[in-house]
Amino acid sequence: MSNYENIPARKDDVLQIYTDGASRNNPGPAASAFVFVKGEKIIRSDAMFIGEDTNNVAEYKAAIAALDEAVSHTRGKVELYSDSALLVNQVTGKWKIKKEHLKKLYDEVMHYVRRFEQVKFLHVSRENEFIKQADELCNKCLDRSLGC
């Protein structure tokens, strides 16, 4: 599931990315999603089923997929918003990464971060309108993948 709107980029534009991950039964069937926003308009969104995994892995995989896709939209400034305190605090260095599988995902995030002029990671509430849209994408993806 995805949608696009072509909005020309200006030099000082910041690509805002909202990500979410979901796992039913944690661990269980999991999905990741992202929403790209420029000037309060959604310009791209997507969701992917990632199989059986945890919510934390789904959150990391959402950030990885979003940053991978963002390269086709900008090499400049990116703000990645997530409702996952774990993701944001680990990638900004505020929290230690104690689990090896999350360290590998962190390393992958950092691989993509190097492709941009600047990437900021910001924690936002689950009530944020674009986080809600990413969450809805995750749930629709899970429903489709599970035959709901």
C-alpha cells in the first residue's frame, strides 16, 4: 500500500518522516510503516509485513525502510518522528543497546543516516496525526497478511 504526491523540493526543505511498528502478541505477526510529509502534505506512505517479530524490531525496521526510501526524495535534512521511546533514545545515544539483535538494527539505521546531510530523531506522542496514520497502515497491512 503506498501513495505519492509530487512536490518539488527546495534547497532548505526538511523531509519529515513518521514511522510506526506493530506486533500482535509481541512477539507475533509484525508490520512496519512510514509516512513522508512535506509542508503538512503526505507525499509518500508505505507499509510492509515483516513476519513474526517484536514491536521493537518492527519500530527499527520502519525507520530503516523509511530512511532507505527517503534517499530517493532528498539527500538533505530529515526529521524522523517515532512514538517509540526505545528507538529514539537508542539511536540518539541516550540509552544503551543491551540486545544484540537491536544493535544490528541500530547499525543498519546508522548506515542509512550517513546518506543524508542531517538526520534528527524525535519522539512524539501516539496521538500525533501522522503517527496515527502510520499505525493505521500497520494494522491494515497486518489484517491483509493475516486474512482478517
